Amino acid sequence: MGISTSTARSEKTSEQKTSTQPWQQLLADMVLWLVLVLLFVVFRATLFWIFGARLSPRPSSQALLRCFETGLRSDACAAMWGVLPSLVFTLLGFFYQLGVWHERMRRLVIVIVLTLCAIIFVTDVGYFAEYGAQFDHWIFGLIYDDRHAILSTIWKSYPIVRLILLAGVGVAISTWLLSKLCSVTGSAQVPAFLGRRSVKVITFSLVTIWALVGLRVWPGKRLISVKNAGATGDTFLNKIVLNPFFALRYAIWQERNMLKVAGLRTFLPDGNIRAAAAAIYPHAQNGATLDECLKQTARGNPSPPPTHIFIVVMESYDAWAMQPEYAELHLTDRLRALGQEGLQVHGFISSGTSTIECLGVLMTGLPYSRVLVNYQPVVRQGLPTAAARIFKQLGYRPRFFYGGFLSWERIGEFCREQGFEEAYGGDQMSPRSRGNEWGVDDEDLFRFVLEHTGPEPTFTVIMSTSYHPPFSIDVEKKGFDLNTLKANPISAGLSHRQMRILGHLWYSDKCVSDFVGEGERKLERSLFVITGDHYSRKQFVSARPMHTLFEEFAVPLVIHGDKALDKVKLPTTLAGSHLDIVPTLINLAAPSGFVYHAFGRDLLDPFQTQVGFGCNTVMGPDFILRIHDPARVEDLHGQPVTGVDGASLARHYRELHALGWWRAMKGSQWPAATSSASEKK
């Protein structure tokens, strides 16, 4: 009887251990996850310690805290990916007995993860020492560059054998210690009630949610990205924010996107670049290079040149709100007034559908051809069409101001590559905690620009950020009246949130108008060019069943400057795109006979055809069409138009953008005769 009772107790105890074993495994996995997170944090601290000399003087404690707090998001996510195989076994263990296989899986995970960490950490430190940053697009020099030379240099420059031995010993010791820690944790006693089936089901659900959240986002916040990584206000700290695995992942994603570029055949099925150049630039059919075909000569300005030139690119600022039928919304009253006082181009279209595409066109002078020029090696070497270089020849100091962070799309480095002598980001503009993850409030941006503009002639490109998600500005406090929208039938059906978003358009309009007014008061002979980077993706108008192509794609262009435009004869009808802004300004600033390079044209030249090309769209002063449907031509009010050769305009669009693709990807030289056939394939 005693033996029977003892056996029953033993079986009951064994059953309890089996039922609570998944909890012990879960504790072990949580410890593994926490150790990996701490390991990544320690590595970031190591980068800080090794390369701390790169810090700007006296970084604030807030900047350091933001660096590690932001980096912790990518660390937590990377750690979750590392522990995932073992965690999957843990979840299965709540319903199936896995025996020793679970611990074996965890030991294997520990070996693999620590080995990968050793490889990535050592490589990242060496990479940082060489390139001054964690993994980025330069890592693909191993693919495109001379691999033998690179590997040979690495072998000669670093003690590779010693590093491998040290890393191997470190991984072995760390694996033993971490396996021991997980084993001890997995042996901890847990309450017996946790073995109940209902508790297991609840736990299974909670752990699954935790894993899914950890694999994708930090709770309540968006997945860490390079844009977020530039939020510390310090260039060096921005570079160590990202977890090295995330930095490598982003570099690979970026490169794959570059490889997916449709290429030359998207625009020219026959690949005949020289024929395309001859069609667009008939005066230069015998040009030895593409750049020779792009040479233009300034007409000269009867007025003295402007002292300060500002190109203001407004985030998501499209043209529909400036049309008469929307005037009663009073969203863009101030910019409309500036256009009436100066010059407004009604038939105007952006060159791309995103901010970086637009800025790439304005800075490089290249048509956007489905290639992100800020990453292309050929473009980074400098271009004769680059705006900053041309205006520097004319005696202006080229500058760039961005309300966001200069790490975004490597815009800060890109500016310097294209000849800008100064580049400022949002972290330098507002000492207060204003703005959002995309940048500072527009009023802070414009105030900063004026504070940093003196008597020296300047050419300045400004990129705003306020009319952009998350739309967090208190626009009512800034003076926006929601009742104006509520009382208008056009706003019927809009939610309170949507109206507040439109309030951000009103706020941006107010800020840019105040900037122009203050700039003209303080600065002699200043010239302001205001446009939108792309049409707004909020699409309050274009999302309606009945809308026009103009409402969907057009952006504004306003040129204002009383003294700078004093004696300039302004055409009555105009049309163009971002590609034409810089050539127009060159002709307002350069003496007669000045030679420059440009793909675009002078908007104010009465002998030029008034038409703009961008976003797979062609726009004239009184028509608009899509190149994929050139037979459908509308006027700017949505009515059918006849007498427009849409097919020819679509062909011109493709030829122009094929040349842009060639210049960005291949350079100025024409294809060799032996490679022409391959380009046509």
C-alpha cells in the first residue's frame, strides 16, 4: 500500500513537472532575449567608446539618451528574430512534449546567434573605422568593385587570423555561459496552477502577440528606420543608433531596390541613346558626349541679378487648393496672393512622386528616371547640371536647409557631393521639443534660414516638413479656424481629423508667406521660388469619384520678388516642371553669354515650347495627359481637348527620361558601338 502511494505521488509530481515545463522553457527564452538585447546595447556603447572622438563637442545628455533609447527599438526587434526558433519550440511545448529537443534547439540557436554577432560586430567596427558609418550602400563595393583588391587590402590592414581566433574563443566561452544561464533559469520552480490548460492557452496567445509585436514594431511606435535614426541632433550619434543587423538589412534592401530599376528599355525599347539626344537637342547632333548636348547659353537679364535666391520646396503642397473653385476654403490665400503679385505658373507638375525624387531633380538637374540619384556612384562624382555648382560660378554661396534630419536618404552628404557649401537639418533649428519625427515646425525652419542669411549673395534650397504625417501641430492655436471648413459644402463628409490635416496646409501657407514678407524686408533684391515637392497623398480632391488630372497631379510654382523681377518680361501663359526651375533662375542671375548645362529650359524664354514633363505626365498651359494614355487629353478643368499630339509628347517624355537614366547610371559618354546592341536587347 505504501509503495503504491509513493508511486502515485511520484507520478503526480512528474506530471506536474511536465505540465509546467513549457513555462520553464519560456523563462529561459526570455532570459536569452534579454541577454541579446543587452549585448546589442553593449556593442553600441563600444562603438561610442571606440569612435567617440567623432562626437561634436559636449553632446547633451538628452542626445545620448535619445541615441540609446531609439537604438533599443532595433535591438529588441533583432533579439526577437534571434530567439525566434527557440520561442517557436516553446509555444509548441505548451501542447506537445518535446523532451530534450527543445534544449538542443536553444543551444544551437545560441551558437548560431553568437557566431553571427561576432562576425557582424567585428566587421562593423572595421567598416566604421574605414567609412565612418555602419553598414550602408558602400558595402556593395565587395560586389561591384575589385573584390580581390578589397580582400587583399583587408588582409594586409587587419590581423585577420588573430581576430578569428579571439572571436572563436569569445563565442565558445559566451556560448557556455549563456547556455548555463538558460539551463539554470529553465530549472526554476514555477507554481503548479500554471500547468492548467486554460492558463496555457492564455499564455500561448500572449507570447504569440509579444513575438509578433517584437518582430515588427516597438509597442506603440513604428519600426525603427534610417529616418528615425537621425533624431539625436549629433552626426556621430545618428550613425550608431541602428543595430548593425538592421543597418545591413537596410543596405541590402536599398541595393535590391536599385537593381529593380526598370532601366533604359523602360523608356527606349530600342536603346538608341544618341537618337534620343538628337531628337531633343537637334542643335547638338554631333556632340562628342551627352554633356555637350546639354550646353545652353543664358539670354541675360535686363535687371541687376538678385542678391538672394530661395527655392522653397513645400512638403505635399499640391495645386488644387489654389484654384478659384476652392478659394472659399482659404487654405492657400497667402501663396495665391504672392502669385498675383509676382508670377504663378498654372500648368506645373512635379518631377517625381516623392520628396527625394523632387530634390534629386532640383539639385542635380537630371530628370527623375526611376533612379534614386542620391545613391548612384556616377552622380556622386558631380554633374555639370548640378544647381549648386552653377550658382557658385555665378558668385552665390549654395546652401540647403531641411526641416527634417540630414541622415534621411543621406541628403546631407548628397548636398555636399553636389556642391552645396552649407547643409542644415532640423536638429540644429529648434532648441525646444517642437516638431515631430519628420522635422521641425515650418516657422522654426524659416526663422532659422533668415537668421543664417547675411549680405553675401546666396542660392538656397529649403525643404519644409509640416504638411506631413503625423500632422501633430496645434493648428487652431496657430490661428486656423475649423469653422471655415465646416461651413463650406466642399468639406462635407470630412472628419474632424481630416479638417485638421488641411489645417496643416493652411499653416504651411502662412509660414511661407511670412518668410517671404520678412525676407523681402530684410534682404535686398531677394527672389523667392515656391513649389510643392509632389502632390499630396491625402488626396482630398483626387479621391473623389469626379476629379480632374490637374487636381490629381499639379503642384504650384510661384516666383516672387518685386525688385528682382523689375524689368523682366513675364509671358502670359506658362507651363513646366521642376526640371525647368533652375535653368529659369540661371537666366535671371547670369550675364548674357554665360554657358551652362541643363536638361530643362528657361520658363521665361518666349521662344521655348511651354510644356512640362514629370510623374509620367505631360502638362501644358491648357492641357494635361498621361504618357500611358496619350490619346486622352484634358484641359486643366477636366474637359476633353483636341488638337494636341499626345503621342509625340509621350515620346518626347520617354526620350528625355531615357537620357536622364543614361546620365545617372552610365555617365556622359555615348555607348560604344560594341555595347549598343546589348543596350537594345
